[in-house]
Amino acid sequence: MRLRIPTVWFVSAVFFLSGCNSKNSENKASLPAAASRQTNADPRPAPNPLRNAYFGDLHLHTSYSMDAFAFGTRTTPEDSYRYAMGEPVEYFGKQWKRLAPLDFLAVTDHAEYLGTVRESINPNGPFAKSEWYTAMTSSDPKVSGQAFQKLLGSTMANKPIPEFNNPDLRAAAWESYATIPDRYYKPGKFTSFVGFEWTSMPQAQNLHRCVIFADKGPALPCTAFQSVDPEDLWRYLEGERKLGLDVIAVPHNGNVSNGLMFATRDLSGKPLTREYAERRMANEPLVEIIQAKGQSTRIWPSLPTTSSLISKSGSTSSMARASRNPKPAVTFDRPMA
């Protein structure tokens, strides 16, 4: 069982403790002695488990993700956990090392084709004698590029390629993948979470969610190939909780959802209800605000597409503009894919 702060999940936060003295008439003669004691004392406040700051990442991809693999990433979840813990790792031929280790990490590779596409270049794997192996290992970039384009296109169209969506292959890849975090869990020092990314993109509108498990992972991840509707994802999460697993979903990049991520209607077009809102808050208590692809809440006044967004913190509505190809507001020094 992972040790964690009760009922609170952190992506990154800083908490401040402050104090003030309302007794302005306090005897000034005592100040020198107090100052002397403060100089000799440890300047850091006593640890408070409810107000400590923890830094980590709940959205990270490796070669187990089809798109990252297509773009040349060959790092593994093991590399990512070692990197997060402050160890040097090799990435695209160079050594990288964090200035300071993280407190927690969830590797959240795309659930669709998770771990199966990387097997296409394994000379001893299930694709070794197939046309896929020939194409994916071709020295001609046009040949391998066409193969990758077919894979990318299948996810965009939400039409899985049977060979890579094979149930036995998926199960074997997930079984290996889901056991990795436990090997890097260091109680009181570093927390590793089991996770995956549900990659729903109806009509190329981003509805992605990172799914994070507090302890053990599920038998299999939920994929957008099964359904692109967030309510079906919530149904999956609720089912996992009934099995005793603690899990949440974290939406991200609403800035490329064309307003769909926080629309005033559900995916079927029905107006939102109180039940819908309460169910969403129960399953998605967090939203990823910013990453290298842009801000999920960024307002782009020069762009034409607008949609009304419902604030998750209350009942008020606000207006935000969405872009399919936004220019990142902030970039991060994060060499891992």
C-alpha cells in the first residue's frame, strides 16, 4: 500500500505557513534575545504532513506509447522512474539528469496499442516474420513512415488495427507494464503510480484523460477503442472502485478540444445535469492546467472558436477560446518523451 496524503492528490503545489503578531505593544526589550534564538535555530518550519509541498508528474510517455515510439522514443518506464528519482538516463544519444529528484511519478502511456507497437521491431517477437516487422525496421524512411502513418491514422479514426489490438498481446504487455511502478516505489522517499492515458479524440477533438491508480492497477486499461465517451470511462473507474481500487482521471489539453472538454452538453448532446456534474467531480477531481502543448485554460482572443465552459470549482460559467494548433505559452525542460 502506497503512503499518501489522505484525500489529496498533487500535480505540483506550494503551500506557505505564515504567522503574525497582533500585539504591536510587545516589549521591544525582548527582541534582541528573540533574534539571537532565531539565528541559532533551524530556519525551516517543522514538517507538517498536511502542508508539505510535493513535486511530481502525472503525465509522461515512453516507447510503450504508439505515438512516442513512432517519433523515435525508445525509453522505457524503467528509464522514466530512474530519471524521476535523479538518476542519469540516455535519451536520443545523450545523458540527461534532473537537477533535483521528483517526489512522485505516474508513467501514463496511451492505452490504445499500449506496449504492442514496440514489439513490431523485436526480431524475436510476435511480428518477427510479418510485413509489419519488415516495414517498421526498413532503412527506407518512406517505408517505415508509411507504416507509422497507418498506425497514427487508425487511432485518429478510432479504428484499431487487429494485429496490434490483439487481446492476448495487449494483456501480456499490460501485465509487464503494470508491475514496473512497484519496483521503484520507495516508501517515504519516492512514490510511483500505475497509470495510463485514455485517448479519446472524437472528430480530432481532444478528450484525453490520464488515469491514475493509488495502489495496484487494473486487470486491463480502458481504451478509446472501446468508447470515446467520458461517461463510459467513468463507468470503468466506478467499476474498478467497486473492486477495491482507488482511481481518478485527470483531463488535459482542453485547449485542443474545440470547447468539447468543458462543454455545456454531454457527448450525446443532452444538457448537463446536477447528477452529471457530481459524477464528473467524483471521477475527475483534478485538471491538468499546463504542459508543453499549451495551457488547458488559455484564452486566445484572436481565434474564432469559442465555447462556454463550466467551472469545476463552482456553478459559475466562463468563456474561453480553444485552438486546434495553439502556440505553447510555456515550455518545460523535460527531455523524457
